Amino acid sequence: MKRPLIILAVFIVTSFGYSQDSTGDETEIYMLRDYTSERISSYDRSGANDDGNWQNKVQPGETRTIGDVEGPGIFKHIWFTIATNEENHLKKIVLRMYWDGEETPSVEAPIGDFFGLGLGRYFLYESKFLSIGSQKALNASFPMPFRKSAKVTITNEGESPIGAFYYNIDWEKHKSLPQDIGYFHAQYRQSQPTKGWTSDWKLNGDPKINNKQNVNGEDNYVIIEAKGKGQFIGVTQSILQNQGDWWGEGDEMIFIDGDKNPTITGTGSEDYYLGAWCYGNCGINPFGSSTPTFAYSEYGNPKNGNDDTGSEWMVYRFHSESPIVFNKSIKMTIEHGHANHRSDNFFTVGYWYQTEPHAEFPKLPVVEDRIPRIINTDGPTRGRN
């Protein structure tokens, strides 16, 4: 007599799960959805083939609205590609997004950094939320819900017109959205260079470096600092080394809901980004002389330098398995070297969801300061190998 009741209970729970999911994010793909499929696109409205607006270039200093739609809705996929001869245009074009008529953007970053290209050059990789396809195709698939409206702009802070800007933003228009949604946020930060506490060192493992203590995150690099209720979902980080030896001795330290000491502390930068052993540059490399890159769904190291000054890196981590929840505030930080002894160049974008309104973002650095360049910070210039 009990078996049918158990089966019925399982059926009710499963069916209830589907009925609660009005966004379609968790349902099986064969389950029918209740929204209209929409697209914001640069296609030529005349029926000709000027799809990227070649005849209407984005001039230097111009901000252009490429999307302004009414909700309720959810952005599901963004695709951009850019035609321009402007050097470092990935650092000079700024992407912004505004939800529900807000005056300050919830997304603000150089367009390359938003897609993980923080050193201003294209390379191919694929992750769960971001990917770069051949050739120069910028893709993002973070779900971005909004109740009333969504606006997307680009600003050309370069010296030359953008010859053409192609885009497709695929989104769903819903009758309503759940009450407990968070709004998508992305914030750019940089430190060029990070301020190491000493340049008098030869190796990361020098005793005065290795024995330095940092228990409260003093002088850590800040990835995001947010107020409200929400959840942190990940970060892309690009590094240009000003010094030799391994850049990634720093621990992540995450402060949640006003904690004075870190709520969460890690064991090293490559450990936070779910790699290990300096990505092959610790002298422990089972692959021999080659150091492979990798780009997985939730984490990756698709750009791998060496240990010398001028080495270029990109790493990323997403917390899809368990977003880091905060009820009042979060401060996501990472050391630049153990106890912050290194002075490299960091460029990051942190991604999270939260209730509105959001705290004020730090002012975006002027375009000249965003261009990656090697800076003389003294210290070693070569790696160990």
C-alpha cells in the first residue's frame, strides 16, 4: 500500500519543479516553454547586406545604444564581432548594461575584458558562460533577467571609428519572472601594477617572503565589492608579469556580510582557479617541456606564459556548482603573491547576481591606463628554469 504513495510523491515533486521554473533554465530540453523568442540584432533593416552598419560607423567618443527592450525578459546569449583597425580596441570599447531603467550600469567593462580577453588580444577558448570563436567572435551566455527593461550600450574610447559592430542578443520575453531573481552584474577592475610590499627578493620562496603573514587580507587585490543580497558566480583574470618567477602564490580571501577576517580563504591562485603546481611552471611538469593550456566548463587556463618578465596569462573560475551567497555584502579579494609581495599587472572582471540597487562601481580607468604594458617594478626578471 505504501509503494504507490511514494511514487506519487516523487511525481509531484518532479512536476512541481518544472512548473516553478518559468525561465526554462532547469527543465529538460523537450519540455515545452512559455515565452516568446526575441532577438536584438544589427541586421540591415533595408534588406541589403550592411548588417554591421558599415555606413554608420561608431565615431570616437560616441556612445551607441545597441539594444533597448521592454520586459519581463531574460538575455540568454550575446554574440559580438568588431571590424576596426584600432589597436587595442578590446580595451578601448566599453560595454555597459542597464536593468529596469537604472541610471548607473550593472555591467561596465572594456569589451575584451568582459569576454575574458583582458590583455587586449584575441585567442580562442570555450567555457560554460564565455567563449571566443574563430574568427574574433565574442560569445556570452550568462542568463540576464530583467523585469521592466534592458539597455545595452557601447562607447568608442579609441581614436578611430569602429568600421562595423555586428551583434545578436537572443532573449526570451516572459509573462512574468519569479520574485527571487537576482540581476546580473559584471565589474571591471585593474591594478597596473599591484603594489608589492618589497622588491628586494629573488624567489617567491625566499624566507622573508614565505614567512610573511597575512590573515586579514591587507592590501589584497579586490575583484569585486558589493552590497545587497546576492551570489558571486565567478571571475576572469588576465595577468602581465612585471617580475620573474611564478605570479600565482596569492590566496583568495572572501569576506561575506561584513566579516572582518576572511570568511573563505584559499591555498594559492592556481588552486582557486582549479589548476595545480603553477600550471607546470613549478619544476613539476608531467608533460615534459611543454605546458598545455586548458579551457573547461567551469575553470581554465587558456593562456599560459612562463616565469619571466612579460609573460602573459589568463585564468577563469565559475561557481555554478555552488554560487557564493551573501545577504548583506561581499568583498572578493586575492593576494598578489604570498602576503602581497609581487607587483604584476592584474585585470579582472567579477560576475555576480544581486538585488537592486547596487553599490557604486569604482570609476573606470581612463583608456590610456587600461592598455597593458610592462612596468619596471624591480625584483627578479627571470624564472627559475
